[in-house]
Amino acid sequence: MTGCLLSAVSTLTHLDLTLCTNVNNTGLMSISKLSQLQHLKLLGCKGFDDVGLRRIAALPKLSTLSLPKKNILDAIKFRDDVKVSR
């Protein structure tokens, strides 16, 4: 996602990237700039790890995060961090 595209979707609240195989930590860093994002689906995405999840965890309005099974344990580690930071 480029900066230009991000500015065009800055009010986005729902994003479904299910089965998008090109999602990686850099992409999640860009997504983490979408401050209005409430719901994010990353099912079937394999190119990111806890580094990318840490960025997503900082989204102030994120209430729903759907992850591939392999990333669920990483997300659990950050769950408490997200609750504390809000």
C-alpha cells in the first residue's frame, strides 16, 4: 500500500485481505496508519510475523482481527498490550 493510496482510504473501517498472499510486515506497517480501522481479516495470509502484528496491535479502534492459525499465538501475546494501551 502506498502513501497516496493510504491517504485515499484514511477513513476505512473494514479491510478484508483474506487469501492475499502478498501481505507482509511492510504491508501491515502501512495498514497500521489507518487509524479508523475497526475490523481486519488476514485469513490465509502467511507473509508476516509478530513484528507486523505489533504494528496492528497499536490501531486505536481495532476491535476485530481475524488471523491465520499460525499467527494466533503471536496475537495472544499482544492482546494484553492492546488492552493496556487503549
